[in-house]
Amino acid sequence: MRTLLRRSALAAAAALAPALAVPADAPPPMIGFTADGARAQAVLEARFDQGLDAREMRAWLERLSSEPNHIGAPHDRANAEFMLAQFRAWGWDAQIETFSVLYPTPKRVSLEMVAPRHVRATLHEPPIAGDRSSAKTAGALPPYNVYGADGDVTGELVYVNYGMPDDYRELARHNVSVKGRIVIARYGAGWRGLKPKLAYEHGAIGCLIYSDPRDDGYGAADTYPAGAGRPAEGLQRGSVADMPIYSGDPLTPGIGATRDAPRLPLSEAKTLLKIPVLPISYQDARPLLEALGGPRAPAGWRGGLPITYHLGAGPARVHLAIQSDWSQKEIYDVVARLAGSVYPDQWVLRGNHHDGWVFGADDPLSGNVALMAEMKAIGALAATGWRPKRTLVYASWDGEEAGLLGSTEWVETHAAELAEKAVAYVNSDSNTRGFLEAGGSHSLQRLVNQVSAGVTDPLQPASVLARARAVAIVGGSRGSEHTAEERRIARELLDGGDLPLDPLGSGSDFTPFLQHAGIASLNLGFGGLQPGGVYHSIYDSFDHYVKVEDGDLHYGVALAEVAGHVMLRLADADLVPLRTQDFAAAVGHYVDELDQLVVHARDEAEANHRLLDERVYELAASVVDPVGPPARQPAVPFLNLAPLHNAATTLAASARAFDAAFAATTAEPARLTPARAAAVNAALARAERALLGEPGLPGRPWYRHMIYAPGLYTGYGAKTLPAVREAIEERHFDEVPAAVTMTAAAIDGYRHALDAATAALR
């Protein structure tokens, strides 16, 4: 889930970073701490940093990624048992929690073009000289997309670009249908599982997904082993479960997948796909695309292969066959606790997954070894007699790659306990050289800014915050090539504002914590310098990682410092370190965006109607590449968003009052009695839970958060105020009033809990 930064911004960002750095003699402030508490915490964090060892992390990474470690692989379980022994040796109360999940694996996979000539796809990634792991794939699964349907289908081929909703609208303008045909889509622009889902909804019988070299191959970087680009034979495995409906085991939505849990029949599992789908390399894709006829693809659809891209249908015909073993497999979550000395029933949680598609050195083990380093350093602190005030819960999840299985099943199993005890969840995933990328609940924004201001970048004489700010400023300072949102953020940063957190969609283990259980969450990592060209391939190996990504694990240490300091402050702060004005400002901004969305939708519809009525599209049509007019859009009615504006305005006032009382209390330690602190922290936990709406988002009630959700048609990408936003975007205008009411009620519920916390402080 990396945010790829524009390389043109990097040199300027590096030049800006020292000027934006926090002076070395100015220790960052600490929200939630008294002055004495902040001084003690700074000493504690310095001792923590001394316990982080990059060479040890490198050795763990090599061991954990030495063999294929997918679900069901012997090495996956061996890794879990190795970590369990380490966690216990470091003083943690640790155990493995096992779940039984549906995990289909392929028994037979084949792809061939049967017309206009015969070509059999290799579906194979050969070893690369100098990469020891790439030849050790005897225990690996063949390339496939988990949770796609079995099938044996033959049909004409249609190229659908990225296979997103707008692409199908464009195909209709070219009079190309996918009904009864097999589509080929390139990776990118949205969650991979949406590509076969949308293909099925438009009548396709099968789906191929390939990695175009323009996106992450030689069009983006030198290919591995020379650089980070995807080699010609490389392909991207991955899940195609319909995770925007729910994450976790497809057969046990909403309940933990214990061995005796009730399960849905396969036919009733909503996240299983209806057509077969297969990932292929751009080497295997090229002859298929070369054989396509029909209209030339639009300019924006043309990738990096040295061919003319056509849409089809045909004359290329392909035969796709997939047969799978649909059995249950066990997954192994390694969960460790360090009991709190003052508030043992308040939990601060931290997670990273340990399963990979093959070796998984970058995704996920680069982040997992940072988590391990944090645990060892915290264990060393505990061995000297220190104890966190709140209980620390660290977990290395299994089954993330298939659909966030380990984290989701754990959250669903422990839902009642988490509702009572969880304070926050901090997630990481893959990690490499680059810039700090932070997303999450905006009430934690000030905490992240303060922590990252105190962590020095491994390659620059500046803090990791200064470099991240510099990149955001440069990224929003180049005129029309950047979005209005990027330009707004750049202006606010130049005026001294905090680095904003990205809203969270999905794609990693924060999803069940934030969007199902209502726990304030963060997702942290470093990256952005180069494409993920070995993502989900056999080449995501230890040798690749140390050659191309972060050979000395210096950014692994940086991640451990940022995440570890966040965890220690969440655990030890006198008051849970939230700044609610940041959350209120984000909500206000999202409501304003809805206003702009309605105006844009209305302007777009009116322009659409005028151009159709005046036959502009017909007059502008090309005789070389004829394109028909778009469909007529529905008119946009008046939409009453006033309840959202009212809720956002009153929330802003309550947040100002709370933050003022919060600051006054930590400035006068005598006011902060244990009873008062307990009341305030309990009210803050209730505030986060209040953002869950009942019965959940329309059509997908597992997702209950009214502020952040993955988009129904973006997957990874976040939709803010999702019930309202998606009703407008999908032109379901009759659903807007109910969505507005439900969302405003959630915002008001947060405000009421905040007012209770303010009263407790006063």
C-alpha cells in the first residue's frame, strides 16, 4: 500500500528537509504528558532506541524469508513457532492463536490462446542469477488468485484497461461488449478483486490480470536484478476476495473462524468470485494483446509493450482452466502481552503480518522484523523493572495476504473484550527506504507528528517528519499536474500546519480494528522511492531486499523507532494522547468535499445533457477511431447536507473545548487525579466507538465506521463519510437522506462522548 512519490520532487524535497527540521536542541513536546512525565518518557525512549539492532533485524529477515511461507506451508508454521519462542524469551506472555479458514489452492491451472494461433502461457517465474531464493520454489504454490472461481472456459478476448467502472463506460462508447467473453485487465487503479467482479457484472466468463511494464516494469525502473522494476516473467499473485464487502474468512463473516464455528455454504459466501481469474506476466500477456483486433485502445489505455493496443473482441480466443482444492487450512497468529501496571484493562495494540505469497521479504517481513525489534527492546526495558501503565498487546498476524484473515478472525473472536479495553491499534506492513507514510485516525495526528519529529532520518541530517513534510510541499507546489488536495496540503504545511494523516481504506490489518471494531488506528511505514516491481512474486526475496530496498535495515530501525515511540506514549501517557481538533477539522473538510462533489456532479450532468442534445459527440467523432456518445447521466436533485454541516460545526466547538481542558490538566498535574484520568480515558474510548453506525454501511454492514471505509469500487482507496459519498458518486440520490442522517448521528455521538470527557477534566 505504498504511496508512490513523483521522482521529480525528490531532489527538491531533500534540499528543503534541513530547513524544515526540528532543531536538535528542541525536544519534541509530548501530548498527554505532564512536564515531569515527558522528561521521564524521553529518557525511556532513548533507552528503547539503544535496544534496536539493525544487524539482528537483518538476520531475522533472512531466516523468516528463507522458504515459501504462504498459508499451509511448513515454513509459515515454523516462523510462528520461532517468533513465539523469541517473544517468550524476551519476557512477553505469548501464545499462538489458531484459526481454521477457507483457503483454496490450485490443483490445475492452464491458459492458452487457441486462435488465431496457438500459444501456451508459461505461468512460470524462472530463477534469476544472484538471487538464491528464486531457485528454491519447490514448496511454493503456482501463480494464482485466491478466492477466484474454478472453471473451464473458452472465449474471445477483450482488453479492458484497468477494468474499473469508467473503463466499462468507455468500452460501451466503442460498442465493445464483454458478455460471454474473457477480459484481460492490467494491474493498477483499484483493488485487484474488483477487476473480475466488475467483469462478471458485465457478463464476462473469465478474467486475466497482467502487470504492464509501463506501470511497474521497465517503464518505471530498470528491471530486477538491475533495479526495482518487474522482470518480464514476473507476475503478481494476490487475493481477489470481495473485501469491500467484508474481510476475513469468507465462510464466517462477523464471527471468529474457530474450528467449531458455524460456516456458510460456499454458495452463500458473498466474497467469493463467480468466474475464474488468473494473474499473468507481461511476457505471457504480450502475444494475447498482439492478437487482438477491433478498435484501437484510447490513448490513456496504451501500456508499455511495443505493440498497438486494441480492444477486441477477438480475433484472439483463449482457453482458461482452473481447478482448486477448497479445503480448510490453519493459520497461526502469534499474540503477546505485557501487562499494564496502572491500567491493565486498557490495551494498546500493535500488529504486522508474517505470511507472504512466496518468500515475502519486503511484504510483509520487512515490517515484521521491525515489530520484533520493538518487542525485544521493550522486553529489555521490562527486565530492568519498568512496566507500561497500559497493557501492550503485540501480534504477528497470519493469513493477511488472502484477505486479512488472521487479524479479522482475532478481532471477531475478541470483539467484546476489545470494545471494553482497546485504546488504539498501530499497524505496519512492508517497509523500505524512503519517506514516512502515515495514515489513520486523525485524533492521533498530533501524536504522529510529535513522535516523527524526534526520529532522525537514516540518510539525511533531518527528522523523518521534516523529510515527509518536504515531499508533501514539493508534491503540491507544481501547478496543474497536482490535485487541489495536494496543493491545499502544501499551503497548510508551508504555513506551519501538521503533516496530515492519510485516511485509511483497506489492504492491511488495520481494517478490522478501525472499520469494524471502531478502534482508533494508525498505519505506518517508509517507502515511495521506487515501484514495487517484485510485489507478490517469487522475486520478493531476501537477496532482492538487501540489494534493492534497504540492505542495512536502517529504515527498519527507523520504523521501529517511530512505531515503538508511538506505542510507548500511548501506553504511558497520563491521558490518552489525542488531539480532537485535528479529527474535527478533518470531518469538516470531508463535509465541504461533499458540497463540492454535489456541485461537480450537477455541473457534469448538465454539461453531459447539453453535449448530447446538441449532438456534439457525433460531430466530433473520428472516422479512424469512431467513439459513440456517453450515456445520459441522471439529473442531480437538491440534496440536503445541512445535518452534516451542523454536526461538524458543533463537533469543532466541542473539540476546542476538550483540547483546551486537556492541555490545562496536563499543565497542572495536581488536577490529574487517578479517578479523573480513568473517567476521561473511558469517555475517549466511547467516542471512538460512537463513530460506528448501525446497521453499518449500505449493502455491506460488516463495515460500520461512518468516517473511513474502503471504497466499494476502489478497494484499497479510502472513502471518507462513505455512506453519503458513495451514494452521491454512484448517483443513488434516493439513498442520500438516510446516509446523511446516519452519518450525522455518528458525529454527534462522538461529540457527546467528547463533552463527557471535557466535563470530567473540568
